Amino acid sequence: MASSNNNTMWVTLIKHGFRNVRRGGLHFFFVAFMIGLGLYGLAAFGTVWLNFERLAQRVGSSVGAVAFLVVDNDDEAQRVAQEIAAIPGVAKADLVAPDAALQRAVGELDKNNALLVDAQGLKLPWVVEISRKLASDTSPLSALVPQVEKIKGVGQVMHAGAEVQRLERLAQVLKNVGLYLAILIALITIVVVGNTVKLTVLSRIDEISLMKLVGATDGFIRNPFLLEGFVQGCIGGGSAALGLFLSHQTLAGLLQATLSDAFGVFELEPLSLNAHLLLLLAGGLLGLLGAAFSLRRHLRS
Amino acid sequence: MVIELQNVTKVYDGSEQPALADVSLRIEKGEFCLLTGPSGAGKSTLLRLLFCALKPSQGEVILHDQALSQLKRDDIPLLRREIGVVFQDFKLLPHLTVYENTALTLEVRGTPQVEIDRKVKELLIQVGLGHRLNHRCEQLSGGEQQRVAIARALIGDPFILLCDEPTGNLDPERSKDIMELLLSANARGSTVIVATHDPTLINNYQRRILRLDEGVLTSS
Ligand SMILES: Nc1ncnc2c1ncn2[C@@H]1O[C@H](COP(=O)(O)OP(=O)(O)OP(=O)(O)O)[C@@H](O)[C@H]1O
Ligand SMILES: [Mg+2]
């Protein structure tokens, strides 16, 4: 008996839900569309952002500094390298011993062996190659260099300071603008969706109050709206995921070609499958919350 | 007794004159009362108090030994399922069909679909709307709409049936049919209150008369 009653409630819920959708007409799809648009904007932004992060990381870490040591044995050099590695903001400090440096030079210059003859007599110093952590969460390179210079046993430090700083500043600006835009998109989406759903509720206020008068519980009234909102959100979120996938298919190649010119081989990776599913879910949740929120006041009175 | 009002006064927000002033009355189970009085006397107000659409400013309304002021929010829907109401302004949902409007009363209770279908069709034929099941209510005449409103109130076999001018838009022939419906609901055990200022109704049906004048119960 209880279960047959439950089934009846479900049938009624779905029937009422669809009745609302049918009546809502374009309204229904407008909300779905807005949710989709907002989520698409956010996700497209997220994709570019994530890839930019990866790019910045690569460029940032490839641009490090080189410290020439004034030491005369390997132990001492090891110590200095460890001290450098311990500085906050340093990702890696690779010690290159004179022999290895020579080997490298031989490798690079093997076409011109004659030079090496002279090089044999030259005493190469120990060198530490420093690469930095991601630009975003550490102090700029210019702050790092003096710290390295202070360490006993370090001679000269060479770096591409100004270039790197420019890149870092650009990265920072892009990030701030990105964050600002993302928040703006999110806010606009929430406001538009909220208001549209509120209009839907207002247009059915007679229906809601009549349902109450014939003995409907709050849940009975609320659930079709929630279902509707959820379906709307899922349609929106699903479309956003699909749109994102399609635009990656079509636009990524273009962007890749452009960016590769500037930064070397660069691949614009798509968001993961999970992220696409998350988008669908986020849509559903947004629709659900929108409906719940707009109904809250009307079910109280 | 099913219905009792104890010194009920209702003053609407923003108005000085009470719509009901110190009204006390008892209605026994199975009674059929006509509630009458001039326009603005407070008939609709009294009915609204009974199905919890309004709260009294003073006094207490008791239904089935239950003081409405003590009723919890969640209990109000359950109470309303025992009461059928024919609203003076019908309150039909214009874009829903005759069938859908009538079925609403049963749907909110979780009545199985098959049963809803059988009952709704049967009753709509009885009120003379068998050929209008799938018409939207906005396409109906005033009298037809009134019959849908009555069907929606009757469909749940309510313990208490409150009718606010149920024959207001009907010709005498239809009025008579509707009154027969209300009387048969009464015969099946419903307690019925009919608000009306139709003198023929009052003369033709010799029933208990509750008379309101400017919010005061002058005869019961
Ligand atoms: N929502 C309201 N807000 C303020 N005053 C109201 C409201 N509803 C009714 N009134 C006032 O309360 C008084 C009683 O109204 P009510 O509707 O109960 O009268 P009635 O007897 O049903 O009249 P009618 O026969 O015209 O339907 C009237 O003076 C009316 O103006
Ligand atoms: Mg009235």
C-alpha cells in the first residue's frame, strides 16, 4: 500500500513537472540556455586558464638562474648546492661539476674540436643551475638572486631578470583579469537564472496558492519545481559540456598554432571527462538551487 | 459537533471595521446551513476562517475538536483535505483542463491514478460537463466554470463542504441541479455550509439559516 502510494506520488510528480515544462515553453529553455551559457563561459575560461598555468610553469621553470661557485672541491660545491635548494621558491638546484660541464661542452661543440684543445687548459668552475617554482606562488626571480648571492661560496649569479619579470607581470595581470571575468560571469549567471526562475514562480503563484488550498503539502508543490529546475540545469550543463568539447575540437588547433609560435611547442589540452561530467552536475545543481531558492519565500506564507 | 466558533472577531489589516465581530456558533455533524446576509456582511470571511486561509484576530475556531490556533503548519494540508471549498471566484487554473482542475484535489492526496480517472469522469458527467473533460477552463462559460469548481470541491468526499455562492452564475434549472448535488453530498455525511444571498435558495430549501449583518451574527 505504502509503495503503491509512493508510486502514485512519483507519477504525479513527473506529470506535474512535465505539465509545468509544457506550459513554461520558451521560458524553460531560456533558463536552461542561461545556465548553459554561464557554465560554458566559466569552463572555457577554466580550460584556457589551466593551459596558461601549464605554459607559465614551463616558461617560468625554464627561465632560471645560473650560479657560478668559487669553491675548489666537490664537497664544498655540494654544500652550496644544498643551501641554494633550501631557499624558498627554488624548485631545483642542479650541481654541474667541471668535468660534466666539459663533457657537455664537448657534446655541444664537437664540430669544432680545435677549440677544445684550448679549453683543456681552462679551469671550469662548479656551476649550480637553479630552476624556480611556479611563478604564481613565489617571490619573483629578482628577489631570489640576492639570496643566492649571499651564500658563501657563490660567485656570480646570472639570470634573465628583466625578461622574466615582464613575463611574470603579464602572467599576474592575465590571472587577475581572468579571475575578475570568471567572477563576473558567475554572478551574471546566478542573477539572470535566479530572476528568470523567480518570474516562473511568480507566473504560477495562483497555482501554488490554490494547490495549498486543496491540501497540497509544501513538498508536493515544491518537488515538480525542483525536478524542473534540475532538468533545466542538466540540459544547460550538458550543453555547456558538449559545446566545450566541440569548441576544443574546432578552435584548439588554431590557438595552438598561434601560441606555439610564441612559446614553442604548445598543446591546448581539453578538460578531462570528469570535468565535463562535473559541468553537467554543476548545471543540475544550479537549476535545483535556483528553483529551491525562488520557492522558499512563497511556500512560507 | 464539527464546527465551532468562539467569540471570533476578524479585522483585516488596514481596515478599522471588523469583517466579523464576536461571532459564536456551533454546527453539528451532518448539518446543512445557509449562510446569508448582504454583500460585505462577512460571509466569505467566515468561510475563509474555517479552511485556515485566514486567522481570527480574536477568538477561536474549532474543527473536529481541534483548535485551529494550535494547528501546526504541517497539519494544515491534512485539515484542508477534509474540507471541500467552492470559492466565490472559483480559483480554477485557467490553462488546465476541466479534468485536470478536478483531479487536483485527489492528486495532492496521492490517490491512485486509476481511481482518480474513474471518479473524475463520473462526477464531471454528473455535473453536466462530460463533454468538456479536455477543454481548458479559460474556454468555459461562467456557469460551466462554476460547475468545475463545485466538482473539484466534491470529488474528495469532504467531511465539510464550504460553498461560497455556488449558484451565483447559474440559471434556476442549473441552480437546482447543483443544490441537489450539495444535498446528496450532505446525505452521504458531509456537513455543508452554503453562503448565498439568493432569496429563492433560502425560500426553496428550508434549512438552518445563519444570518450576518456587518460582521455580526444576527440569526442562527
Ligand atoms: N482581503 C481583504 N482585505 C481587507 N478587507 C477585506 C478583505 N476581504 C474582505 N474585506 C472586507 O471585509 C468585509 C467582509 O467581506 P466578505 O468578503 O467576507 O463579505 P461577503 O459577505 O462575502 O460579501 P459578498 O456577498 O459580496 O461576497 C467587507 O467589508 C470587505 O470589504
Ligand atoms: Mg463573499
